[in-house]
Amino acid sequence: MTGLFGLIAGAHFDRSPATCVVAMLDHSAITPALAPSAFLHEDAIAGGWLGPTWQASRDRLWQDAQAIVWFDGELYDAGHLAQPHSSIAPARLLAQCYQQTGNWVFLGRWDGCFSAVLYDRTCQQLHLITDRYGLRPLHWMQHRGGLVWSGNLKGFLALPDFVPQVDQDSVEDFLGMRYLMGNRTWFRGVECLSAATVLTWDARWATLTRDRYWDWKAIDPVPATSNLQELAREAGQRLIQGMCQQAQLPGRSMLTFSAGLDSRALFAAAIHSQQPPHQTITFEKPGDREATIPRRLSRQHGISHQTIPVHPAQWVIPQALATWDLEAIVPLNQLIFYPTLNPLLAQDQPPQVNFHGAAGDGLAGGNFLFAPDYQTQFLNRHLWLDQLARSPEHHRRVSDRFRHYYQQQEQQSYPIYIDHRIRRFSAKDFNLYRLYGIETRCPLLHNPLQELLYALPPAWRSRRQYFYAWMLLETFPEYYRHLPPDLQSIARPERLRAKVDRFLGKLERRMPPLKALRHRSTPSLPSPLLQEPNLNFCRRLLDAKAPAFAQFVDPAVVRADWEAHQRGDRNDPRIYDILTLDLWLQAIDRRQPPI
């Protein structure tokens, strides 16, 4: 994984900071697409940056008489913020804004995906900084009287006297929801820095303080009497603005087409911004009927398209390696891209940037925006806790932590959606692409667009109001009204389909046999876990006499799940979760990939 690495030594630190940081970098995943640079060290502090080789390292490090700054990620509106010096590097811009203002209010206006570290030499204070949505991981811990930070968890394993203790609550959250909650990490005492936060370490007094420089509460709500059509048009223009702003940054770009509306809306926005991606790609699964549509749309606009086949039966063993590279941020079956990106890098001009449709659910409504009284149903139905919990006690503990987390967000699902779903789950794709030296940009997370969406009355963001469809119809009508019939499905609002589904749903509730008849036409594929060589691989892990997961989960429960799965019960999610946990625990113990 990429990111910033470093430490500021404390009173009980007996090693050279530079030596420790070099060890942290060596311990992290370094591929040919990544290179450690921007390294700087002094008597009590050392730091570095690990990022794509095509990004200029001189933009990642700045120092003057007062400050040292390390910067990881991208700032989309740097030119606007730095006028008239539009070419100023983000690290230098951060130092100048801090020195001119003496506070962090200016960060609330920054639009980007980044983390940063600023050391004020004058007052001996170190500041760890995240972007508005916390999309660039920055982990930290206090160690031997000092402070250590790392873009990944593996860096901590190289520290002297650091003995990793896997956090029980994190294990329960992962097995109950498939990813971690809030600021938790796998290691006890190591925390992921909150979104829109500056963590300050005062080296003179060895004290920590936190400052949240921006909050959703700063956004004024839109009156329910507002004109829906005008707001939909405004949202579309802000999406185009976000795409245009991000497309102007350097890097050869690609756009990944998926089965949803999100990436397809980005394609339309890119065409409207007159800055189309250099290429498009589709990860094609067997039997995917829509795989031809992106090719035809790309051809219409003179954009090269590449289809990368994805075979589920070939996932498991290559993805097992990802437990070390991606640190088990999600289960193995959520990493379908991991074994398939090499063809991109083999091109004569490989892509350096990927446009991602993250946060489209928030625009469309989706299942992740819910009322406070729907909290329990959301946890059980959409995060699968009912299906994944290993025991009633496991279910209760995860539920209690989620309710506490929800209350911390003042019982608003939109901040939960961005902080929980996007920051801790969708960001798996960002982290994966960065391993290959590819930056991810998300125009749907453009600050002005997110501010408008959050301000909408909650009912307008629900599926029944189709605000997403309104926005697309108002902004990209040619993608809806004038496309040939076989291309309209790529962007057509789901209004008619939703009406049909609601009608059939009513019939199914009255006549249960209709449900089985209706869904019989789409047979499920056989479980990849039961196909060789995956089957033998799973048996070696799950039937082991002393599996690594036994310290957290009763092996008898896992064995019962696995036996039922082999008999025909589809327990794929529960099995994948356990496989991932077991492989990650082995990797932690060995300080290297598990296989």
C-alpha cells in the first residue's frame, strides 16, 4: 500500500528515526509501479512517501525554516487556491496556508483526496492531516514516548519492540459486516485518523489534541418547497464541474465501466466536459449481457476500450496474496480486480488515473440512506449481520458498537454512508489501484456536489423520488432519449423497472410460489470455493488442527459452515470472511505473505 511513513521520537526511543522509517518502507509492499521518495530526516524526526513513480516526488515534500511537509494524494483545486501561482505544489501550498493563517480553517475549502504531515519546527508540533472524507488512510500510534504514522499497517510491524495485538472488536466487526467500523484497525493501539481531522502531537509535552476542521453540520438544508427540476439540473452541472476539474490534472486516464449507473454517469460527464478519458475498461464476468454496451459507446466517441475477463473460479488463490498487500480491508471475494490488472500495466502507455463511480449510491438514494428507526433493519439486511453473525452474543456486540457509532454521527445516515461505506469499504478499490501505481479520482465526491446532496430533504434522495434519474435526464438527455434501444439501458433511469418490481413484489407477498418462479430463470453459478484448486486450498486452511482463527472463532462453528457449504448450502460470505481472517493472522505472525 502507498502513503506516508514516519515517526517523531520520544523520550524512550532508543533507535535512530531514520533507521526505523527505512525499515518501515522496506516492510511495505513496493512494486515496480511504486517507489519510496521524499525522504527526509533530522535528529528526532524522519518521514517519507511511497507513491506512484509517475508522480513528481518534489511535489510531495516541502521544507523551509519553519516547517516540513509531506503530502500524499491529489488536490483537485490547487490552481484555484494558489492563484496567481497556479503551479504551486500541494506540499508547499499547505505550508504557506498554515503559516499565513495559523489555523486549519482553510482546509475546509480544499477539494481533494489526500493525507499530509506537517512538522512545525518553531513550536515542535507535529500535525497529521486527512482530507474532508478521510479517503487517504493515515494510521497512527503512540510508541515509546513518541508518535508513529503510516499509510499502511505493515509499516508498524518493522518498529522495534512493537508486538501486534489483534483487536477482538475489529475481528467481530469484520466477521459481522465484512469490513471495519469507524477508526478501528486490526491492531490494538493503532488508529485510522478520522476524516477532516488534524491530529497534533506536541513534542515538548508529549500530548495529543484533535481538531475537526469541517463538519456536515456546516451545510444549510434545502427547503422542501424548492424546485426539484432546478436542483437536479444544478447537481448535474456540479458533477460536470467535478469531472472537468479532476480531468485537468496530469496522468493518462481510464474509466472503468460497471453494471451500475455510477460509472456511466461519469462517462457522460466526461464527454460533456470535453475531456474524455484516454481509454475505458470493463471487467467482464461469464454471461455478462451488458459487456458489449461500453465497447459500443466508447467506439461512438473514438475512445479505445479494453475488456478484461474475470473468472470467479480463478480468484481465490491469487486473492489470498492480497491479504498482505491490502491488509484484509475486505474479504477475498470483494477483490475481483486484484488478479486482473496486470494486462493494463502491460500496455505501451499504461493508465495512471482511474475515474471511479464511488458515492453514486448517495446520489441515487440507495440502500445506505435510512431513517433512524430503520437502523436495525439496515444493519441486518444491508450489512448482512443476521447472516454473518456467528452467535447471538457476536450479533449483539456488533449491533451495540454500530448504534454507538451511529449516535456519534447524530443519527444521520448520510455521514455514515460516506464515513462507513465509502471510506472503509469502497476505498478498497482506491488502495488496490494504488498498488499498481494508478490514482483514483471520484467526481461524484466533488465537494460542491456532495454539499448539495446532503442539503436535500431526505425524501428526495430516496429511490421513490428518483433524484438521480432527474439529474441524468436534465443533464444528459441525449443519453436517455435518443440512443438506440440496445444502448438505452446503459443510462436509462430505473423508473419503469422499479414500478414493475413493486407490482411483482405485491403479487409475491400474496402468492409466495410466484417468487420462486420469477427468480428461477437466473440460475446461480457454482461456488468458486468448491472448484479446484480452490477446494484443496480451502480444506488445508479450514480443516487444519490449529487454525489461526481459532483464537477468535469457535472452529466447530466454522467446520459446520464449511460442511454445510460442501453439501450445497451457499455459505460463501461466511467462508470468505474466515479464509481472509485466517490468512491475515498468518501474515501478521510471519511478517510476510501467508502463501
